Amino acid sequence: MPKAAVLDPQGNAVRDAMRHLGMPEVRSVRIGKYMEIDIDGQNGDLETRLRGLCRDLLSNPVIEDYQLKKAEDEEERKMPNSQLRKSKARKRK
């Protein structure tokens, strides 16, 4: 995601369009990128090396922040978002 101090003209354009289309409540929109990386193995320094690649290759640390998240399990990674939300909602009941 762009750092908070970095202007996001694409996010501003989406915010303005949402307001124009009947959502005046929208205060701000930030546009970023999402990557899904599937890795084999569980080497002890794997996370450290992956963080280094995120910093040096996959993001621009001057203007972007990044966050690594581990998939909770194989099934959730393969499930579409709408099904994932329904599945999690059922688990909470």
C-alpha cells in the first residue's frame, strides 16, 4: 500500500466516483497491490528471506509499506472471497 504520507491520485479518483455514484459517506480510498505467493518448504530463514525480497524487489520502500500474511490453511487459500466470508461466518456460530 502507499504510505500514509504519499498522495494516492488513483484512490482519490475512486473516492470521488463513489461519492458521485451515491456514497457521500466515503471519506478516503487507498489503492494498493496484492500478491499471493505459494512457497514449498519450511526452511527456518524462509520468512526472513521473503521479507527481504518484499523490501528489495516487490515493493518500493520509499513510498510503499508491505505486510506478509500466512494462509491459515490450504482450503482458505483456494476458496473465493465470498465463500471464505460465508465459511468464516458459519464457524463463528
